[in-house]
Amino acid sequence: MKLITSKAIASGTMALFLPIMLSCSALSGNSVSNDPSVAAQQQEVRALKQEVRQAEQYAEEAKQREKAAKSRLKAAEYELKALEQQAKRRNSY
């Protein structure tokens, strides 16, 4: 009776999973089809994905601008409050 070595197990495992890995890479859908309607749809999907990424980037930039504007507003409100208190003190003398 032969002993099963780790090399034999690794070879057997690769023999089983190689066809699965190859079929998954062939079916990934990243290649352009010869069919014009499929190729056009693939191009449209890529364009829409790019549009979504760009919209997400714009949304993130808008959030950052909003955050900065709120920060400036809060600083201006504090400054207004301080100026009002100073004016009150000057008028009370």
C-alpha cells in the first residue's frame, strides 16, 4: 500500500480545481463579444459604471464642501456672538 504524499494531494487538488478556475475566467464577461449588440451593451455597462463612479466622487466632494461650509458658518456665528458681546460691554460703560 502506497502512502499518499502531500505532493500527490496537491496534484490531485489542482487537477480538480483547474477546470473550474479556467471556466470562471472564461465566463467573467470582461472580453468584448463578436456580437455587435452584446459588444454595444458591454460598452454601455462600462460607461454607466464609470458614470456611477464619477457621481459617487462628486457626491463625496459635495459632502466635503458642505462640511467646510458648515464649519465656516459655525465660526462666523461664534465671531458674531463675540462681537455682539463686545458691543454690549462698550454700550454699558
